[in-house]
Amino acid sequence: MVDAVFDEALAGLAGCDASATLALAARLARLTSRLEGLTIHTHVHLARLRPTDPGDETGDPYSSFAADELAAELAQSPRTMSSRLATAWEIAHELPAALAELTAGMLDHTRLAALHQLTACLTAGQRATVEAAMLAGSRLASPPRWRRKIHRLVGRLDPEAAAKRRQRAHAERTVSIQALHDGMAQLTAVLTAEDAQAIYDRINKIVHSGTLANGDPHHGDTRPIDARRADVLTALLLGNRREHVTVELQVIAPVGTLAGLDQNPVELAGFGPIPAEVGRALAADARWRRVLTDPETGTVLDLGHRRVPTPALARLVRHQQTRCVFPGCGMPATRTDIDHVTAHAEGGATALDNLGLLCRHHHRAKHGGQWTLEQSKPGVFVWTSPTRRVFTTDTTVNEEESNTPIPAPASGHVNPAAARSTIPTQRGHSGTRCPF
């Protein structure tokens, strides 16, 4: 029924004039808020159904594995859902009036998120005071004005709040990496403002001085200024020749590509395809270990033996699986445990068809979080959740393979109801029927 309503609205949109279109946009914004409020309530309800595990040392009021069920169900990363679940719990218990306004469609998620973030340093009583004051005022203030008003209220209630926020933010400084397209990645650092500005100023001074960080002149350089900044940062950290690199990257390449016989992209484990010429350059560097594969079957033909830190079988497992095998988990192989799918104490063999990579969290989920794991065939891992829902991770299939056939677009109009995305196949589910 819900699908039919949306399909009817979409079909009728073409006949709306500007006034009707704006009215529909306003109604949809309110509906979006209501759905976001219902989503928070749903996440919190699941958390309540999953009490804290015996011996859990996280201090969370619910099981540390609850987010994994949401992640598998919604095809999201466990880290993302862990953050969303924690936020939903805080909002429901510390800003209940604001959540009620969101669920009623009277407050949007942007303003609720600002209220949640900017009052985190306050006591429960102070937070309730700010919540009441903000909800009593105009909801039509722009998000920047809304945030400024919260800042003023927080400052009056707790003059030391700014210092508290600073301490909290300082404790959360971090460096992260995100894979991008075309063999690139984004490195992000969250630092103190003064350190970040000092680093940026140093990079700019080197860029404009006409000398790279390693002392090489670059007069007449035609590279864009941002590209030069990126190169200076790389040279500062790694040196021009990367003399100090001690990390290990996994580069998986077809034999023909490394031999220069074709231009098939190679695989940088944890990121995806990179250009053939980049793969050949990395393979030629003695600090990189190579894995040669058959281009048709993907079978490993040879393992490079340079700087080998682990036994051959462990290397093979890490090269073939590349990351944690829990659905949606992106933890790279270098930061995982090699786990016996069937425990060694129960007769499980230390063999390729009984080994899987698990990050420490999902290792605990398997052994103490009521998840079960089977390997139906080498590289195919079947997880069963506490509610008996089944999710499969197939490490033998490269989801980003460049030669995957691309289906031709269907002729004519595409039915929106038939074009919706799907979630992972689930079997064995039973229980009460949801209202929609």
C-alpha cells in the first residue's frame, strides 16, 4: 500500500504546477522527518531487545553486537551502524522532546543533530533546559542561526562548556582513509586547529618556495597548486623514494598485466582496481610483495616471497580474502585475525577451506555474540544472525571487476516499483508481522 502511494505521487508529479510542487516538497520534508524519527525509535527498540552481554566491558547499555544485526540487514558497514545506533540511543534518552518533535514532523534532522552535538558536554538537566528553550523558539531559523543560538545558551548555562567541548574534540582527533575511484584515496586528518593550520602553512610555504620537501627544485612546474600540495605532503611523510615505508600493501595482478602483455587493472587489496601501469610500478619495487593470478580463473599462480612475515597458508588466506568476511565489514586483512570456521578443538582443519579473516569485533561476535558462521565452499561464508536471518559473503567474486557485463538499458519507461534496490537475501525469518 505504501509503495502504491509513492508510485501514484511520482506519476502525478509531471502534472503539478510550481505552487503544487512546492507544497509537495514541504509535505515530503515533513514526511522525511517523521520517517527519520521512526527510524530512531526502531533502532532503539532493537537495542532494548539486545541487552548487554555478560562480561561486556564496553559500558554500552545494550549488546555490542546489536549494530552488527542492523548492518547486515541494511547492507551498511558495521562501523556506520554502530555510530547510528549510539546516536539514536542518546537522542531517545537525553533529548526525548526533540525526538517527539522530529517524529511529528515539526523538527528536521539537521536541527536535531545540531542540538545533540552541541549539548553533549552538558549535564542531563542543562541539556533539558537547552532542549526546552530551542523547541519553544522558532523552528524557521536557518541552521547556522539555530546553531549559534544553541552556542549562546550553552555558554550561559556552563561558562566552561567551550573548554569541555575542546577537550572532547581533542580526544577524538583521528586520521582516516577512504577509497576513491581511479586508483585514488582520500586521507583525512582531524587535528587541533592550530596544528592543522601550521601543517597547511608549511605545505604552502614549500609549494611557493620553489623546492619540494626533499630539496628538489621545481621551477616552471605546471602541476595544479592542489596537486603540488598533495605531492609535498607525500614527500614530507614518505620521502621521494619512500625509504621509510614499513607498511605492507597487497597488490593482486594477472600475470599478463605484469608482463606488459595487456592493460587489465590490478587490484589493490582494500581499495579496488588501480591502473595497470601503477601496478607494474609497484610490483617492480622490492618493498612490495606481488601475487600472480590466472586472468581467467583468478587462481593464485605464485606468491612473492619478499619480506614474508607469516607462513604461506596465512599469506594465501589474506591475499584471497583481503578483508574481514562479516557482511559489510571493510577491515583490511592486515588488521584481522585468521579464524577457524569450525573450531580446531572440534576437529576443524587448519586448511584454506576452514579459515576466514575476522576483525577482532566480529571474531567476538562469532564466539560470543550468538552469530554462527559456516564456509559452504572455499571463500563463501554464510552467517546466521541471532534472529536466524542468513547473510552470505562471497570472497571469490570481485564485486568491482572491470569486465563484469553491463546490462543494456531497458527500452521505454522504467516502472519505479520494479527499479528499487534490494537488500541481501534472507532465509529462515519468522516472527510478528511489521505494519509495513
